[in-house]
Amino acid sequence: MTSLDQLFVNANAWLLSLLPDWARLWASILVRIGVIAALAPIIMMYLTWLERKLIARMQNRFGPTRVGRYGLLQPLADGLKMLIKEDIVPRGADRLLHLAAPILAVVPAILLFAVFPFGRNMIPADLNVGLLYVFAISSISSYAIFMGGWASRSKFSIIGAMRSVAQIISYEVPGVLSVVAVIMVAGTLSLVGIVEAQGPRWFVFTPWGVVGCLMFFLSGVAEVNRTPFDMPEAESELVGGFHTEYSGMKFALWYMAEFLESFAICALTVTFFLGGWQGPPVPFWLLAVLLAVLVGTARLVAVPVRILGVVAMAGAGLLCGAEPIPSWIWFFAKTYALVFVLVWFRGTLPRLRVDQLMGLAWKFFLPLGLINILAAGLWVWWPFPTGTAASAFLLLASSWLLVRANNPAPLAPRSYVFAD
Amino acid sequence: MEPKVSTSPTVETQTLEVNLGPQHPSTHGVFRMLATLDGENIVKLKPVMGYMHRNHEKIGEGLTYIGCFPYTDRLDYFCAMTSNLGLSLAIEKLAGIQVPERGEYIRVIMAELTRLVNHTAVTGFLLNDMGAFGTPLLYAFREREKILDLFELASGSRMMCNYVRPGGVREDLPDGFLEQARALVDNFPRFLDEFERLLTENEIVKQRTQRVGILPRDLAVNASITGPMLRASGVNYDIRKVDGYSIYPRFPFKVPLGTVGDTYDRYYIRILEMRESVKILRQALREISDSSPSISPKGVALVKAPRTFRPPKGEAYGRIEAPKGELGFYLVSDGTPQPYRYHIRAPSFVNLTVLEDLCIGHKVADTIIILGAVDIVLCEVDR
Amino acid sequence: MAWIGYGVLKGLGVTLKTFLETYPWGRAVLRGLSIPVADGLFTIQYPDTKQQHAERFRYFPFLVYDETPDNLRCVACKICEQECPPQCIHIVGPAKDEQGRPLKAHGRTFPVEFDIDMSICMSCRICVDVCPFDAIEMDNQYELSASDRYEHMVFNQEKLLKPAEYFQQIKPTEAATVDQRLAAKKAKAAPAAPPPQAPKPPEGS
């Protein structure tokens, strides 16, 4: 409960105290809406920047460097480009649905931001059915995708849309099942309650938590249509899948929906399994020193700006150095670490074919999810050593069996003859 | 053509005809596949080529023999040196030109470097088609850049080299070439190890490529398939061993053969071939000496005054093991400085004829992978 | 479970290593873990840094002159025009007077017009190989893009002429060979000039 940790909460309270009583409720709602409406597009834009830079570095090249220092204005340039493009609607397409589909995809993605616990006491809407809200809202995206594919009146779009919808609804099942274990242990559907239930130990440090985290994360990756599960929008297959016939701002809205949902998946994995905004009590001055070094050695930035940055960091470090690192910094750090993992996957792994990824969902993740619930139950029922050992053993044995059942021949090693 | 309607007792389905290409990000050029789909499975596939036909053979009839060389660069643009080598062999057979020893060593070095360039590029593109968003491709291109720098050092141009001529090579190697080549060849196995670590045991790559596009031995031999595709099906036929052209008999290298003949075998055979090429290169770079010129006097005369070269009347067929298969040049001469008939047997074109047999029964997503492993370059297919 | 995801993890490791290699602190971390590192980013940022090209790098031909532009080596024999595979050279010449006799400058005939179309040229260097007078050589400038096809992409004689010192500067070894050859030719041609009059021995002295 320190000043840096509750910085935004205190600022909000001070702002509201300036207003008369009758306006406070409305003003509070408006402030929350305003914060999300400002935060979501900025997060999305800089997520595209981060992805491009990271993938470029993995591929031995620079990424955007021309538009602003380090390419930081690149997202603005992209947005401008999307806005000024011609809006093409195929002849015979359903114009209303063609317009409504991307909007229907973006709105749930932004709505999800309303229940993220960004920090201690920093959740826009603390619903006591928060988890149910998350899954309900994120399912609407499958409607939007099918509408988009159907409204485009093109063979490729319809095939892509059908594949995508099949993939999304298949991966919702393991996603929800992996979170059922969390609900069992935390005893509440509220996201703040789940984060607080991880006070003694983060759920990822339990046997069922590891499996659940992996399963939830991978199901989330599949729901967002990202590599290695991005067959529906693969460029080399059917050109673009459901968003082939979209151009300009409508395409930008699809893109925005995909990135916002990627961020949402990372944020939700952090909330459910990785402890949310909690973190070990590291003092703040370490972070201030790290940031000062980062700003000081940024070669492309002009020297006066660098000196200013270092001084600001030093000042912040001196002022609140002894406090632990604020909760909202922990939340964003963990979420962006998972975003790095997402981008890492995209830069390395090829795609799975549609029937292979559906097989993964139904034949591997679904049984494993059900067994995971049983393992979580064992973990809760018996005290520490036996419970953990029993659930770990159950999970290892069942995953080994499932792997054997699913993958007979293809993974056998090959031998090659060398002739003269 | 009406779509075929199949009726089962409960469900009536129709087949869908889809055009994959000619404008497609992954068909390696302007190439069209007319696929008939039943759901996701391919029932019929017709490859349509010819979008890139540029009249190469007809143009060759109006040029001198040397004038054809820049056009052979542009046949298979990854492998300019080996295309030049094929035409040189055909002309040497026609006119009976001998090649001095240093010229032969330089040719072998350039041919094997080209093999490395081609195989890295093809593997990179195959993985790009599979969806690894360009990372293996850019690693392969990084090594390719170093080899292209070598080509620039020797011939003046990175891709369209126009360097190998009948009688040897156009110009001797510059200073510094051999050291740079040795450094590159010493470093190459480490790059191959890293590349393999990225890909060969990757479960996703295995799931996408194993048991996909199996080419049976008999079909491969009957359809005149050559190159890595043939060797992946288990047939021991490498023209460097069979014909023993140039000085290849001096190099004891092995020919890797596959067992199953699917896409994974074709990909892995190329990696093994690259390792064998590195062995050949090491030996050649060690044994090359200054004792003889790099081009025979007849070759010099041919370069300086193409119109004086009048080969005797007759025909010749010169073939080499190009990285993609058997590249052959068929020349008919009528005693004038221009060839009477100039025909190219392009490996990509012949290897493409079995595409339908490879793809039937697989899914649409596999077609692109199978095409990627066949390793075509449209400029060669359509000439 | 390890062995089924193992290949994927190895691949992820390679990418992470490449990612770290591109940063100096990353290279320090990798060296600390005794993993061999490459040099950092392979990409160079054109046009801020340009690649150093080899001496033999060729792009578009140019005509060589010694000392003054009207002392060009070309004699308008039209061999390069004949041999050029895509036929991008267009020569009008040699310059003739009203009776149709060829005009000479510096003891040689010279072309009236000499145009090379850059949009057709293949950079194959056959024109350089066949020229008997070493009059045309390959330049290594490649930043020649223009927005107009006919005015800027067709290089006329003025644009093509460059001094021999330029050739020696961009391609020293090749220029040395060419200069040697030309000097040898001149030395062979010199004794063909009439020998100085030897004094006649007096008759019957």
C-alpha cells in the first residue's frame, strides 16, 4: 500500500474529490472508460512495433528504424496508411455484414480490458463473475469471423472462415477446462479473488498449474489464430482466409482485434496462473537503476534527452527507492514477458495443418484437461507431499499415455543409406 | 465442366474447383494449379505452366554460342554457374575443346558452391511456405550472401555470373578468393548444424512433411525424375558418378539415398548433399594449383571473337548434375556460328509432371509443401 | 513429455541465441555461458552504409578516352553492337565527310552516335570481351535509377565517355593488364614508322 503502487488510484480519488457528489459516479465511470479507450489502442500499436522489432532481431535484421527513433512512430505511419486506403467491397457482397464484422470483432476485444486486474485496487470493473464474463465475451469473436468470411462472397474467404470458426470453438473447450482447476482451488470466479488466492504460492508452481498454464496459453494462442496455429489466415495457403477481401480501415480493425486478443490472452494467463500483480519484494531502486542504464546507453537518442532521462530515473529512485516494485509494473512486466514468448513462437515455428491442430485440441488437450481437474482435486484433498506427488504422477502418466495413443509412426527416426 | 456430385446414403457432396495461382505468394513464380477439391482432399490436380515463357530457345538460334551464355544465367537464377557449365560441356563435346586442369578445378569449386547456394535457398523457402515466418529463410540467405560475395569476387556479378565458358572459365580467380573460400567452407558445417537444430527434429516440421507426397521408385524412374527427388526415393543415380564429367572421379564423395520418398526425405537429402559438397570443396580448394591456365586457347579465341567459331556439323548433348536435377543442353550445329537447334532439358519442368500423382489424396495445405520440396524455378520450367 | 516437445524447444533455443547475438549485452551473456557467437547483425543499413563491392563488380559499360574526350579509343567497328545479346547498343558511324571517306581524329575513325539503352542491357560483359581496341569497359556504378525512360535511361556518347584514369581508379588490376596490352601494341607499331635516314656511305671513296 505504498504511494508508487497506488499512484493511479490516489490520482483518481483526488480527481473525483474535486467534483460535487452527484457527479462522482458518472465521472468515475467516464474515467474508467477513458482509460481503457486510451490504453487499448496504444497497447495494440506498440505491440505491433514490438513484434516487428523482435522478429527482425531473431532474423538477423533491424526491423523498423526509419520512422522516428528506433521506429517508434511506425505504428502511427501504419495507422495513417490504413486510413487513407481505398475501401473495396466485392461486388455482390453483403455490405452491411461486411462493415459490421470487423466492428463486431474489435468490440469484445476491448470489452475484455474491463476486467483485467492491472494492479492492486486497479481493476476497472471488479465483477464477481469476472471469469465467466471473459469467456463469454471472447466467444463472440467466432461470430465476427464467420460473418466476415460469409459477407465477402469469395470461395477463399468462406473456406478460411469455416476453418477459423472450427478452430476457435475447438480450442475453447480445453481453455475453459484448464481454468476450472483454478476456480476449484481459488473458490471464486472474480479475477481479483483469483489473484489474491495466489498470495502464498502462484498456481504455476503446482503440478496441475503447470499443465493448466501451458494448456491455457496454447489454447489462447490457437484462439487468436497465431502461429503455430494460424492456418486460417495463412498467406501461403488461401491468401488470407477470412480477411482476404478486406482493405483499409476494416482490415486495420481485424488486425487490431487480433493483437488486442493476443494481449488479453497473455494478461489472462498471468492473472490465472502467474500471480497477477504480485511479485517478490524487490526494492524499486533496482528497477530505477536498470531503466537509467537503458536510457543512458540508447545510442540513437540525443544526449540531452538521455541526460534528462537518467536524471528523472535517478530522482524517482531516490524518492521511492525503498518501496517494493509497484504491482502494476509487475503485471505489465509479466504480460510482456508472455508477449515475448508469443512473438518467439511466431518467429520460429512453422504452422500445423488444420486437421493436425484440431487433432491436438480434441485428442490431446481435452482428455488432459479433464485429468487436470482430477489432479487439482487430488492436490487440494491431500496435504502437501502426498497431494503434490499424486497429482504430478497422475499428470505425467496420463500425458505419456496420450502421446503414445496419438503419435504412432511419424516421429520415429529415419535412416539414410550412403551409396558410392 | 460440371462438378462431380457424389452421393452417399446420408450426405450429398460436391467437388470444388479452385485455382491455386498464378498470383500466389508461394508457388515460386507464376504457376497455376487447377485443383479439384472434395472438402479438404485433392481429387484432381492439373499444373498449368507457361506463364513465364520467354522464347529462350528461339532467341538462342539467332545468337552466337557465346551470346547464349547470359541467357543460361537466367534459366535457373539460383544456379547460374551450373547452367553455364552445362552449355559449356555441350559446346566442348560439339567442337572437341579440352579444358586445362586449373579450369576444371575452378569449375568444380563453382559448381559445388552453387549447390550449397541452391540447397540452402530451397530449404529456406520450403520452411517459409510451411509458415515459419521467414526465420529459416533468412538464416539460409545469410550463408548464401557469403557465397554470393565469392561469386562477385570471381566473376563480377552475384547472380548472373556468366563466368564458365567452353574451354575453362572466362578469367582466372582473383587474389584472395581461395582464402575467403576456405574460410567459408570451414565455417559451413557449423551453420548446417545450427540449421538442423532449428528444423530437423522439430515435431511440427516432421508432422507436416512425413508421409506427405510419397513418390514410389518405379514412378520416379518411369517419369524421368532426376536430382534429389529421385535419390530421396531410393534410386542411386547421380550424374556426377554416372557420367564422371569434368574431374569429379577424383573426389570420393558419397551419394545419400532416402528410404521413403516423402517430403521429409527430399528435404533431408538436400542437407546431406550439402555436407558432401563441403567435402568436395575442401578437397578441391586444397588441390587447386597454378600449374595450368584457367582456359584453353580455343576457349580464349571463342570469348574474344565469337563469330569465328564454326563447330563441325553435328549434334551434342551435354548434361550435368545441376542442384535441381539433370540439366541437359542439346545442340545441333550446321557449321555456322549460330546453333541450328538449341534445346534445354530443364529438370524443374520434368520433375513437375508427377505433381498430380504426388498430391492426390492429400490436403490443400500439403500441395504447397509438396511443390516446395519438388524445388522448381519457373524460369527453368518455362524457359 | 520432454521428448515430444524437444525438437520444438531446440528450435526455440536457436532463435533465442540469434536474438541475443544481435545485442552487445547479449553477446556478453552468451560468451559468459561459453556458447560460440557470431559477429552481430549481418544486415547493413543501406543507404547509410553501403556494401564494399569486389573490384570486378560490373553493371553498365562506359567508353574510355585518353587525356581528352575526343581522343576516345573507339573506332566504330560495330563489333560490340553485333555481339550484344539483347542488342542494346546503337552505333552510327564512323564519321564520314561529304565524299563518303571516313574522317580521322588522332589517327583513328570515331563514331557519330553511340547509344546504350540501360533498360535493356544485361550486364553480361560480352561487349567488353569482344572489343579489339579495349575501348569499352564495365563501370561499377549501380545507383542509376531514373524516372524517365527515354531521356535518362538511354546513355548517349557524352554520358558514356569517362577518362582512363577513372578506369584505373575503379579497377586497378584490370586497368594494369589493359594498359600493358595497349603499350605492347604501341611498341610493336612504332618500328613500322619509317626509320631515320641513315647517312649513305660515300660511293667509292
